[in-house]
Amino acid sequence: MTTAPSDLRAVATVRIDNERVRVTEFRFAPGASTGAHRHELAYVVVPLTTGRLAATGPTGEALNELVAGRPYFRPAGVEHDVRNANPFEFAFIEIELKDQIPPGA
């Protein structure tokens, strides 16, 4: 049986998980995706590879250029499916922030 690119899933490996953070390494084969999901926590992504990721969410698809070592932050509540739009493996580290200060505190 042949797996279609749309059926490929990113491989997620949890590296640290404690009361303050969860650090996960994501590796995407060409065309692989995370599957649709919602981020319950704010997070920081640190790309390990330079390339393009396509993010499909409620407002459509965006093609994002990421640079190895250049992090970005997203608040809790983001909903999307992330797909590797490169002809090579793409990887990043995601750091979820568990001990956030409640709004208005």
C-alpha cells in the first residue's frame, strides 16, 4: 500500500514535560502534516531547518517562510493544520508555556 502525501503525519517527540513547560521536537517528511489541532497553551517555535510551512486555519492557508534558529511566539487558542511545503525534511522545536500569568493578574 502506498501512503499519499496528505496521509503523512509529522513525528512528534516530547523532550521535556514538567510543571512549567513541554518541549516537543517535530519532524516532517515532505508533505507531512500535524493534522488539525488547537493550541491550549501559548508557545514558542524554534525552527531547526530553513524552509516553508503551510498553515491551514479558519481563515484559509498561509505559506510561512521560517529560518533556522529564528523563533516566534503564538498565543493560546491558535487552530491550524501545519504541513511541510518543502521537498526535504523540516524540523522545529515547540516550547509550550504551562505557567502563564492569568490575564488581568
